[in-house]
Amino acid sequence: MGVFFEVAAFLAGRQVIDVLYFAWVRERIGLPRERIETSATTVAELVAELRAREERYEAAFADLSSLRVALDQELSSFDAPLAGVREIAFFPPMTGG
């Protein structure tokens, strides 16, 4: 997916985002990362789009309280806007030791 894909998505009112999955989220989805085209305006809307794709996404995003999200490598929330975001990461909470 090159520049043409991103320009076409932009012209269609959509954006292209790199989505990264870590730990058990990656295991349930079966991918470490993917580039997706979306019309979602918030993280929650993107999650809804992903859950509607396949059962494996539904399983990974079934309990959002057990997930954290980062937008462009900064911890964020599920109601955060996606405007201008290039990368989103989903991962379980981290614990200290």
C-alpha cells in the first residue's frame, strides 16, 4: 500500500492507519500489525469496525477494560479522535515489579 492508496483513501474521506497488536491481542488476532483504511473518527469507532470484521477481532476486543491504546506512541483513551493519527497500538495493561 503506497502513496496512491493513502491519497485515494484521503480523497474518499477515509484515512490509512498502521495498527499494531501486542501480547495476547496479537495472539488472538494472529497478526503483529496491519495497515487499514478506515472512516472511524475515534478509537472506539475503529474498534467497532475491527470487531465487525471477523470473530478473532471480536475475541480480542471483547473486554476493552483489559486493553490499553496508544496513538502515535502516546498512551490515549478509546474516546480519543483519530484525526491525523498514523499509528495505533493495542496492548494489555503493564504491571510493575
